[in-house]
Amino acid sequence: MSIPDYQSILLPLLKMVSDEQTHTLRSLYERLSDEFGLSHEERAELLPSGNQSIIENRIGWAKTYLKKAGLLEYPKRGHVQITQRGLKLLKRGYAELKARDLRQFDEFQEFTNQTSESNSDTNPAQEVASDEATPTEAIEAAYQRLRAELASEIMSQIKDSSPIFFERLVVDLMIKMGYGGSRKEAGEATRPSADGGIDGIIREDRLGLDTIYLQAKRWDNVVGRPEIQKFAGALQGERAKKGVFITTSSFSREAKEYVNNVDSKIVLIDGERLTGLMIDFGVGVSTRQVFEVKQLDSDYFSE
């Protein structure tokens, strides 16, 4: 079974606490996961940010919406309990409960109105938010879309640049990732006429205890095994143990299998991973806006 959206959790959650006892959030997470028949992998599946599991995020927002509608209350930290309003709603015999059903309560309408008014044209979550996604998921979905668009723009710029520029870009990225120190002391792009299959050289650390050799291919075609074999041969010629092969395209299955069967350690970075690393390490990009998503610090309020 797939992970339920937060609306599918509303009614089961409310029914689960209909005994009027207090329930810990942890026990509810486990019981609801069991009720929906989620596998271990589904329970462990994370949001794109990796900060929280998807199911915990959706249960958490279902709980928040039920509280905003006055159907749940928090008697103490980390615990929930049904209210008299919640018991009355259950007696109506709802087959399912949706966010629109919660709008009958003034408190929930006020909450959603405040949320809508806080949105603006610059809020990336506004256009993707829906009744099917939690606010956290909406923000993350918008972020992933913006990131994908940026990656596409980066790749277009790389393909419009010269091969020499691309080789320098690759060295800059490795330095940004912490290999060596400054460009002057850590990395260099080799001359195209004498590279012997090597496009760049970078020290693994500031002391130069080991060297990493780079190959950069600004290609549209898939990089096959022959190109990787040529690079591996160049590494052997330099008595090198480590190499990084970077391309703007992708690698064939045979190329990926080949690197597992050679003595040298060769890392393959395709176009998708390349643009992702450039974004993560700030190469060729700048920060336009920063959105901080904060959560309640329960420990602060504990006495």
C-alpha cells in the first residue's frame, strides 16, 4: 500500500483517540502506520530534504489540522486527546474526512485564512499547495522544481561554454568540495594538446599526500566503456590510484560496471549529478532568497 496523504489520515486518527484517553504521538505514529499496512521501507521513506519521514510529516499535519478545528487538544507535551467536538463529529458517521469538512469550524477557517493571507507572489509554496499535500511537502515540492529548473539552466550554460572553460569548472568544483586548498595550490587544468586522457589534476588534501586526476567530457552522447578504459589507462600511465570522470551526458551500463573491475578508484559523475553538486557547493550559482522553516522547540516550554 502506498503512503496515505494527510487527508486520508484525518478520520482514522480521530477514531483512534475516540476512547477519550491521552495518547502519545509516538504510539499514534506506529498504530496508524500499522493500520495503513505500511512496510518498513515506506515508514522510513523521507521527504526530499531528508529531515523527516513522509508518514510522520503527514500524521503531524493531520494532527495539527484536527487541533485547529477544535477536534483534538494537547493535554501535555507529546500527547493528544479528543475533544467533545471531536466526539460529536464522529457521531455523524463520516465515511471519510477531508480538509473542506474542517472548514465548518470557525477556528479552522481563521487558521486557513491567516495562512492564505501570509502567502505572497514570492512564496514558492503557494502555487503547489493543495489539499493533497501538507504545507511542508508543498514547500519541498516547490524547492525541488526550482532546483530542477536551475539545473537545466546550468547545463545549458555549460554546453554553450568552451571545452577549456568546462575543464576549469570541474577543477573549481573539486576545490569547492574540499579537495586541496585554493585553485593556485590545489588544482590545475592541463593543456589539451598534452593531456594524455587527463584534463585536470588536483591534490586530495592541502599537503598533497595523494593526487586525483580528472577527465571532463562536455558531451551529448552517452559515455561508453571505451572512454572509461582510456581514462583508466591514462591513470596507470601516471601511476595514479584515483580518478574522477565527469560528463555533461550520462554513462552506459557497461561503463558503470567497468569501474568496479579496475584497480584504480574511478568515480563517475554524470550531468544530473554534476549540476546537483554545483548547486550544493555554490559553483556558478548565487543565492537569491533564503526561506527559513522553523518548528516549535518543545524543550523550551517544558518546566
